[in-house]
Amino acid sequence: MHPEKWIKTDKTGLYCRALDAYIDPMHPVKRAIITHGHADHARPGHSEVYATPQTLGIMRIRYGDDFCEKPIPMEYGQTRSIHKAQLHMVPAGHILGSAQAVIDYKDYRLILAGDYKRHPDPSCPPFEVTPCDVFVTEATFGLPVFRHPPINQQIQKLLDSMALFENRCHLVGAYALGKCQRVILALRALGYNKPIYLHGALLRLCEFYQENGVELGELIPVSELDNPKVLAGELVIAPPSALNDRWSRKLPEVMTAMASGWMQIRARSKQRRAELPLIISDHCDWSELIQTIKEVNPRELWVTHGREQALVHQAQKMGYKAKALSLVGYEEDED
Amino acid sequence: MEAFAELVDKLYFTSSNLAKSALIKQYLSQTPDPDRGWAIAAIAGTLSFDFFKRKLIKDLITERVDPVLFDLSYDYVGEMSETVSHLWQAQADDPPGMKVLPSLAEVVNTFANGKRAENRNYLITLLNSMSAPQRWALLKLGTRGLRIGVSARFLKKTLAEYAQDCGSDISIEDVERIWHGVAPPYKALLAYLEGKAEAPDVSESVTFQPLMLSHPLSDDELQSIRASDFQAEWKFDGIRVQLVVTSAGKALFSRTGDDISHSFPDIIDELETQHIYGVFDGELVALNPRVTDAHEIKGVLEAKNDNQTHYEIASFNQLQQRLNKKKPGNKLISNYPCGLILYDVLSLEGKDLRENTLVERSKALANWFKTQPYHFIHLSRPLDFTDTHSLISLREEATQLEQGYIEGLMLKRKDAVYVSGRPKGKWFKWKRDPRLIDAVMMYAQRGHGKRSSFYSDYTFGCWQDGKLLPVGKAYSGFTDDELKQLDRWVRQNTIGRFGPVKEVEKALVLEVAFDSVHPSNRHKSGVAMRFPRIHRIRWDKPANEADHLTTLQAMI
Ligand SMILES: [Zn+2]
């Protein structure tokens, strides 16, 4: 049966009648399928939650042990029958634990990709191309102006600046889940072996990554230092909200960097007051979106949120049937 | 070209002035002539020609990118050069790219000497050979739109610092004095700054002297204005100009130093050094001849050598007919006569008066004025006032004037010397009350620059026969918090979309302030407002209680 008959959208999000479940719902529901741990996708208070073990772990860290009544772990590739349909999870390459939800019902397969990317990321398994009838994609960076450069090139920019301004404390704004760990991994890959200092809000999730086998090297909480002046010439990572607040004022001669896919747009960098914009994204850029559509080659493309108008137009030009679902509530910010 | 692109990119993102001037000084010390001089020109905005037109950029990108995707991209990014720099991709039939980018000077010279078709190909080749930030720098440079948070004043200050670093005893005033007499690529200036040559001689050239500017008057400051210390003048509603007449020539400059003489031959061609010789500060206004009894009314200027004709200051709208006309015809000139109202003098008959006090300068100006013969030159006479109350009533007088030819009051310290820039506590402007109407928001558009993620440009309308007619557009006057509220309201109340424009529910009343309103045949409503801005957001007011178009028409 065509998914149009068993998928609908409402204020709570995307509802699958065949599973009797919402995917990444905005509000507490009876049964939720969660694609990944970012706060706008994984919210607390549901009764049943189907998600990868890592995503469940992240939700537990963020919301406590009672984040839902019944967590049901879904290993990648493991199929479960729920209500009238089958569900299995496939890696999405977005952050640790991120998954595409693959739903099979009455000879049709729909994939809800959640957030995903195609750039290499050593902190999670890569996006897996899976054939389907309907591919439901995001379009956070769905405009041809978005071209994300390789992460090494951006991290080199940071290292160059640290060499040039060797007494300045380089403060990098990065989201706690995914971005922060990816920045650390790239720094280590380029041979930065000194300790990296962290804002308290990033600690628990970094530990979680390490528990899951992602090697991050020596990390020191800024709060453990007696005198923040020793951070001159060092590297500190903090959540973006801390970049311009009281917390960062105690750091010596700060050079503010910000790691985000939005940093490609000058006005966005200015808004963040980033002197060193680092274009690092955990989403697809325009060419990755197009590459993915071509490789998945679905019969139909649905676009959930972001710049859906442009991506729908592009997919139609490529000969695909495409429409926008215009879901609201997914933040642009955790990118 | 790489070094220049890197410099402007870094300057763009650097916020501290200290770091900015360090970057510029470093660039100057590491970059050879004439490249560094062209970079100064690009940053200071003194390049005299466009390398290519915006239209060419638009045409090139339209040939290369799907129009729907281009529009959506431009709508999102909010700025043409940046949109193009990201979207640009080489095409199969393009000329081959360059292995090494040319120097900045080579780029400038190639565009300056190339024919249009050659420049087109050169631009394509450059864009194909560049990274996105380099493309952005080139497009901004080539259309003279480089805005990177470095004002001309700041740049001159940095040049003076650079000179001091080189061991020269040169102040920013020294740089200011010669600035308008030297031209890109500034070899002589740079040699002087570095102590390798004497100061360039600019006394013979007809040069613009940067103007003295005013601060808006706050309520607290009003209380401190004493008649013993301050001189009051009308603030006329024209454009600020500087008239320079020397033995070497004569010119009329706009407030930014653009030579606008060519638009006003009826003024410039008449002037002779035997009658007028010096540098004057004043207002350019449109005039209406008018036969009247000679009694003094505000805004009517005394006649000169003619007992019959008096001149009345005409509307700004009338002046606009004369602005930006390269070669005005005789008919235009006689239909829209213009004149100058002088209020200050920087030098007179070879004597520099900038170090004299305002009182002394005003006196010198008034004495000279008695001897001058031109009927289109008028004098702004100081106004009588005794205390705060009489100032308030003068301003009230300006507010009540039916035509908008007086914008308010200028209050100037009597003992102030003439300094370029905006010195604190010397000159104040006190604008008259704005006009207000209640209008209804109809459309919203994303802003530019820092505001590109907000719907910050609003089209509003007034009622006529039960329908709303757009009467203007405003994108200022609100706080950052109000902007967020307006943006949210627009997103929640969108009912339609035309490209980058969102049509909204006709439900939100905006109290719009504006300086004046004029008839206009470019707008369906038949009126155009000057400087409309959001005064208050009337969340409380029902849309059907907003003003009717007739209210606005009555204010013309
Ligand atoms: Zn996400």
C-alpha cells in the first residue's frame, strides 16, 4: 500500500499508521521511533521508545533514567515487527547512534533518514544507501550555496591561527553532541596531542563517546583549573551559548571560533561574533543531498524540514516525484 | 590578489579595532607598491570606476544557475556578491583558468583598460580560478561595495599609526589634510608616511575637506544648552555640501566628498574668484521664486539685488529632480532652480579659518556675504534664543511648518573650532517631531547582512475603499527584541509567498514615523514617504482602525 495512505503529518510530527508510532515527535506520545539523540529529535516523556542503544544512552544522559517508560534498543540491521509493519535501523552517519528508520509495509518501503551526512566521520558508521520506494530526507543545507569543505582544511585553519596568535586562548564553539567530538577527532588526526580543555556542558557526552570506543585523547574540564590564565595559547571547546557570556570572559585573550555549517554564510558568522568561522557540518551539503538522491534512487522523495523548496525543485528537475512535508519544530541550530 | 582577499576576509570577521589596524599595518609593510595603494583605495572607497557592473554579475550567474535555485539562494544569503561567490562553478566552454592569480594592480589595470567584452571574459577566468572568499573579495572590489567595518576615518587613523611605526611624526590631521589631494595607488602618500619623501603638495588642487558632523541631541543635553555657549540655526532640509573655489578651480562636493559640480552648472559656472574665494559649508536646496511682501517669514530667504523676487525653500522632492543628473538640461534647470544656504566657512580669501571659533567664522562669513552678488547664495543666520523654553518653541515652530523645508534645529558651541569628523559635545542636531500614521503590515522580506535570517523589511499600507494600498516600506526603528517578535509574527501569519516576499495576514498595525510625504507617480497609492521607520508596534490595535490614505494625502 502506498505510504501516502499510512503516513501523515500533524503538529506532533510524522505519524506512521502502520507502526502506530510517531517518528521524532515534538510532544510525548505512546510510541516513538527516535532517529538520533539531538534534542529537537529526541524528546523526553514518551511511553515506548525505539532507538539504537547509543541513542537510548544519550537520552538517558540528557533526561535521566526515566526519560521514557520502556526503551527498546534497536541494533543496526535488527528487524522488529511493530503493530502491522516491520522496522529496522540503518546507519545515517550524522552522529554516534544516528539511524535511518526503514519501514516495510504491504510491499512498500519508506525510509526516514533523519539527519544524515556523507562526509567521513570516524565517530560513527557511515550512511548506508538502502533502496526504497519513498525516501524521506531533511534539507537543512538544501541550497546550492552550501558546499562544506573537508573538515581537515577547517581544523588546519584553527591550528594556523593558534600558531600565529600563540598567546591567545582559542575558544571553539561546538554543539555538545557530535560536533564537539568530531572537532576533537580531527584535531587529533592532524597531530594536536596537547590536552584539550572543555566547558562542563560537554564532559558527559565526551565520556559517553569514549565509553563507546571513540578515542578523544586527554580532556581537562576548565572548572578543574585554579587559574584560567594558564589557558593562554591553549584550546578550549564550549557550547555556542557560552561563547559570548560571562563564562568566556575569564579566559585570557580569547580568539572566538565557531564550528558550524552555517559559518559559510557571512551574516551568520557575524551573528555569532565568530572571528574564526569554521565550516564544519554534520549535515549533507547540496552536493551530498543530490548524490544521496541519485544513489538511493527512490520512486519518490519527501522533504521534512530545512530549505525544502529548493531540494524539491532540484529533485523534480532530476525526474523524481517530490514534495515538501514542511515539518516544524526541528531547530536549525544543532547542526 | 591572494593577499588582498585574505586581508579583507580577515578584516570582515575581526571585531576589535586594535586587531583590525594591526592587520592593515602588517599588510602595508609586507605588500609592494602599487598593490597596497590599490588596497587602500578599495577599503577607503576611493576607486573611481567600477570594474564591471552588477548587471554583468547577475547575467553571468543567471546563465549558469537554475533561476529558481538562484532566487532561493539569493533570498537566503541576502547579498548578491556572496550568493554568486558560493554558487559559481566553471563551465565546460569557459576559457581555461589561471594557475597563479594576478596581482591586485594587474587586476585593476586590466579592468581599467579592457573593453567590455574582454572584461567579461577576464572576470569569468578570475572567478573560475578563485576560492569562494576570493570571489567575494573580487566582486565587492569590482563593484566598489566593499564594506568590512573599516571606515575611511579609521583607515586614515591607521595610516597615521603606520607612519608613526615607521618613525615619522605624522598625525591623523596631517593625513586628513592631504587625503583628498592624493589619488590611488597613493605612492606619494605612502612614501611620505614611511618618511621617504616630503608631504605631497595639495594646495593647488581643489580638494574636499572632510566635514564637521553633529550628534543627535539627548534630553539631558538639552538642559545644558545655554545661550551664552551655543548658537542655534535652522536645520534645512536639503543636502549638505561643501563649496570650494580657489585659483586652481571650483567644485561642489557632497557630504561624502563626491564632486557633484556637473549637476549644478547654474551655480558653479556663475562663480568668479573676485567675488567668492574659499571653502564653504552649507546646504544645497531647491528654490521657488515667489513674489511676496518683504516681511520675514521662516523659510523665505532674503532677496539679493532684486526687490521683487524672493525665494522660498522648496521641498526635498523638488531637489531630488536635480540630484544625480550628469548633464541637466536647460528646462530642468529653469523648472527646478537651486541655491545654497551657507552656514560655515573653512577658509576665506586664502586664510584658513578652521582654527578660529564658530563665532569668529560666522562673523567673517556674514561680513563677506554683504559683498557677494549671487542671488542663489543665501546665509543661514543664527536664531535668537534665551533659554530651553525658547529653544523648545523654535523646534515646535519647525514641527508646525506645513512644508518640510526645516528639519529642526542645529545647536553649535560658539567656541568650537572646525574639526573634521564627529567631535563630542560640539555640534548637535535636534530634529523636529516626525509625522506619524498607523499603517497595516502587508508584506515582509528578509533583511540583508546581519539580518538575513530575519524578516525585517516590511511593506505597509493604508485603507482606501475597504482595501489596503501599500504606501511605504520600513526596515528600522525597532529594537532587536522587537525584531525577533516581528519575525516570529511574520512566520506565523504568512498567507502567501512571491519569491523572497511573504504576504502576511492583514492584522498587525505599525505606527510609522516619517519626515515628510510627497506626491509620487511611481506608487499606486500616489504618495511617497521620506525616511519611514517603525515608531511603535501596535499589537493592541485592530487593523480596521489604521489610518486611511486620505490622512496621508492631507499631510503632503
Ligand atoms: Zn541532528
